[in-house]
Amino acid sequence: MSIRIGILGYGNLGRGVECAIEANPDMELAAVFTRRDPSAVRIATAGVPVVHVDDATAWEDKIDVMILCGGSATDLPVQGPQYAKLFNIVDSFDTHACIPEHYAEVDKAAKESGHIGIISVGWDPGLFSLARVYANAILPNGKDYTFWGRGVSQGHSDAIRRIKGVKDARQYTVPVPAAIEAVRAGKNPELTTRQKHTRECFVVLEDGADAAYVEKEIKTMPNYFADYDTTVTFISEEELQQNHKGLPHGGSVIRTGSTGHNQENQHVIEFKLDLDSNPEFTTSVLVAYARAAYRLAKEGQLGCKTVLDIAPAYLCAQSGEELRAHLL
């Protein structure tokens, strides 16, 4: 039987999950849940119902895994614990500083209801988290560096759009070239947050909005912009659609380290991503972890998990025998 997937939220991530399900023959889209009027939401998959979120409780026995496609700023902290009471869930919560708190809330709700909740799935946190853990285990004497971009951050763009007076926005994370070159050269520089990245924000204002207020709210936002050199450029809606409609992203996790009795041999580990579509890649990761959530639930496991807790074989449609024969 196919794994029955529910999508909660039909924005960039929701549409990406829908595409990813098409690429996985062991999965099927059961329903899309929205806060909007369901009759106004048009999805790409024929014959699949669009349901208002208030009616989600009627689907408890019809969904194997619910993938939460809201934003990390205000949606997922509420939706994670809420829907873990009803379903096995997967989310892409990406506010790194708040992950322990979010984990605790989802863990409590999932254990009380007998479900699995996998949080902070994507590429960072997610695949980059795995790269950091593997590299630290292999090179205990070393230093970690993570660079993002140049690319559009969905979470940061969403956080800007939540500010009063903002109609639309795109936020680009940009590595400082001198910093990443020094790391790759094995110089092991000491870098502050501000020295590693800059942030570029392109913002469309609502009519009559206070630009000075919006700029201050962006630049002082904790966990998002306060620790970075941030530029805010106000543009028209037409310019945003013409020049910033794509959602590329990427980045690198680098660990430099040494081995030998006198630490005489130097090594550099780098895991790099270059993505045409941030949401489509992110949701491809979410769907793989939805398979893991389904399998863990079938085993009777409960509570919250992260990518660090789940063996790679749980992500793959192939059997253990196939993985050992072809991918090991």
C-alpha cells in the first residue's frame, strides 16, 4: 500500500511536496489542507481533495504522514505540537536557536498521542546537519564552517513578509568571498557571524507603509538579521517579479582538521549544494523523511526525531539488500 501523505499549507513548500510525491511511486497525495477557502485553491494533482484545516481531525485515519509546509517564524512553533497530536508529522523548522524548544514541544505532543514527529528537515538544518556531525566524528581535531548562498532564504523572506506594511519580499544570503576562500585554503580563520555572510533584502511595501519602520524591524530582528550586515532595498512589485521570481540557493559545510601523532597532516571536508529551486529541493528531503516517519511509526516508535536520529536506510524506497548491492 502507498504511504498516504497530507500537505498542510499550499505555498512554495506545499507545491514542492506535491511534485516530490510524483517522483516516489510508494507514496500518494491523500489531501491538501489549507487555511484559505478550499474552493479557491487549485492543486496540480487531479482527484485529490483540498480541505480546510479546521476539518483535519476527520482525516486522522486517512493520513499516514502530514507534512507541515508553514513558516518557521510563526506557523511551525504552533502547528508542530498541534498536528503531532493527530498525525505523524514532518516539518522544516529552521530557526536554529529555537530547535531545542521546538523539539521539546513536539516530543511531548507526539508521545502523548502515540505519533512520530520529525522536525527541522531540509538541507540546513537537515543534510548540512548530517555533514557537520559526520565531519566532527571523523576529524575531532578541527574547525567547522557553514556558508549559505548566494540564494533566497525562504524562512527569512517569510519573516520579512510578516512585518506590518510589507506586501512581498525576497531575502538573499551572501557569503563573504574572502572568508570562504580562507577556509578552503586551510587557514582556519576565526570568523564572526558578521564576517561570514551579508544579507540583502528586496522589499515591496503596502500602500502607505512606513519604510523607516520596516527597515528598522528587519535590521533588528533577532535570530534573522540583527547579527549581520543587512541592506534593505525597496522596490516595486513589478521589479520583484521580473528580477527576483526564482528561488535559487545552496551553500557549503566545511570542516578543516588534522591527523597524525603531531597533527602534521591537514584535511578539508566539504559538502556543497547548488540548487535551482530551494523549495523543490527542500521538499524532496521532507518527502524522504516522511518515508522514515512512516517506517518508524510502523515499528511502534514515538516522540520527536531529527535527521541525526534516523538511519539513512529509512529514507530510501529500496530494500536493504538493494542498498547494499548498489549504493554501499
